[in-house]
Amino acid sequence: ENLCRGVQLAAAAASDTYRGLGLEWYFYGVDEPGADNVFALEQYRNWKAGGAPVYVTMYKPDFWTAMAQYLDAPCFSSSMVNNPESCEKIRRECARLGKQFWWYGSGCYIGQEGRMFPNRFLAGYLFWKTGARCQVSWTYIRPHEDPFNDFDGEKANSFEPKDQATVYPWLEKAGDWSTYRGPLQTIQWEALREGVDDYCYLWTLADSAEDAASAPGNER
């Protein structure tokens, strides 16, 4: 009980701070938990009880079933929204419960690096089709040891040794982040930009069509 109260106090303090700064923020505790993860269940419950808005990534429907009432921004794996039936079910459930509908799947997963199609489709046309509020990319820059060597990250992250970088860090001196000078652009990053453009064109076209549908005969 003391630990629960402590977490709730921390949540309230963080919420007050960010609210005072006028920032939209979300508490993100555990990545892709299942309903058997008691730590994640209790962590999210108590941050929510303390007044924090909470966000979680998930690919297991059981966590959504168990925790839907506590989540403000549930972020579903692309595998959960990549067909019309499951996507519509999730969208309806989020609307019924007053939750934001987010999903993730673009970025630098294996098969996306060095290619245009996956990120452009995910961040553009598919994002628009799902009707979600946000589409999340994994991940901007998170190298393990040398960012240009996918085979040396075992010590930094034995579970996922591959470098996780949609763009790559420009370091004037290798391994010295004090010499960081910005991101090095990549094809997969350019694809995300093109996907955003596609989304904007689709939204504009649909909005214009909606306006036209209610216009007088000649204008329509």
C-alpha cells in the first residue's frame, strides 16, 4: 500500500508539472506487456490513479482486455490492425470507452531499413485507412555500440543486439556522444516523410469530397 501511494504521488507531481508547462504527455511504463505481467498491471493502475495519462504498446489482446479502463492511449501493434475486421473492432472499442486509438509498426524493424514501401505505406495510406489518432514509429536513434555495425550490440542489449535506428547519429568522434552533430538521413526516414505527405493529400481529398457532397448542384 505504501508503494502504491508513493507511485500515485509521483504520478500527481509529474502531471502537475507537465500541465503547468502546457505539454501533452503520457506515462509509458512497460513495453508490450501481457496480462500475466503483474508489475505492469499495478504500475499502470497506480499511475492512472495518480492522475497521469498513460500509454502502452501491446501486441497481446489479453492486456487490452484486462487494462482498457486504465489506458488513455492504447497503442496496438500493426498486426492487430492490419485487416479491416480487427481494426474496426478496436476502433469501435476505443470509441465506446473514450480511449484514443494509436498503433505502431513503422520505423526500422527488419525489412524496413533501406526500403521505401513499408514506411510510406504504414505512415501514409494505412494510417489514414485505420482512422487512428497516432501512428508510432520504432525507433528514432538507439544504437548498441557502433551504430554502423549490427553485429556488435550483444553486450549492450543481448535480447535485441541489432542497432535500432531509423536515422543514424553523426558523431565526429566514434563512440563519443559529446561530438554528436545531428542525424544522418536514411531511405526509411525519407519514406516516413512521403507517407506523411500521402496522408495529408488523402485527408484533403476526402475533406474536399465531403464539402462537395453538400454543395449546391452545379458546384457539386
